[in-house]
Amino acid sequence: MVKQIFVCNGPTCNTKNAKTIISKLDELTSKKAEEYTIKTCGCMGHCHSAPNVMVDEIIIESVRLDDIENEVLLGNGKKAKTLNEYNADELIKDNFLNDI
């Protein structure tokens, strides 16, 4: 199964080495191109913990350039909530159901 890796390309992540992270990921996965797809994406909404990378719908916050292989490729980074968990929590926090 191919791992889908998205690197946030939003303004805050860009100021915190997003382009360098993409280059490092490309370098680390070049011999395993069939195992990884690396793309950029818009803001993930986790600007407070930039730079952010999403691997198979799991957002990894505060990605460190010197430990990309361990954090992103091996999955040992500081994980945020999955997109579905994050969206559900935001609805609850915003009192969405109280509007009904």
C-alpha cells in the first residue's frame, strides 16, 4: 500500500522549512518511490505547531528536519488528531448543535 504524504504549503509552514522538508522527504524516499507519494497541500489549520505533514490522514505536528525519517516515514512523530477527529471536535467546540 502506498503511503500518501502531504506537506503543508501554507504561509506559516513555508516560513518554517516546508520546502526543505519536501526536499528531504524526496531524498529519503527516492529509492522507494513505489511506496510513497509526496505532495504539497494548503493549510491544515495547525499553524501553532508548524511545520505539519499528513501521512495517510494523520497529521504530524512540529516536524523536525533532522528527524524526518523517524517522525514521518516511521510514524514516530507528534501526532495530532486525524482529520475526522479534528473536524468533530471543532463542531463540538463551536457549539454547532446548540444552533438547532
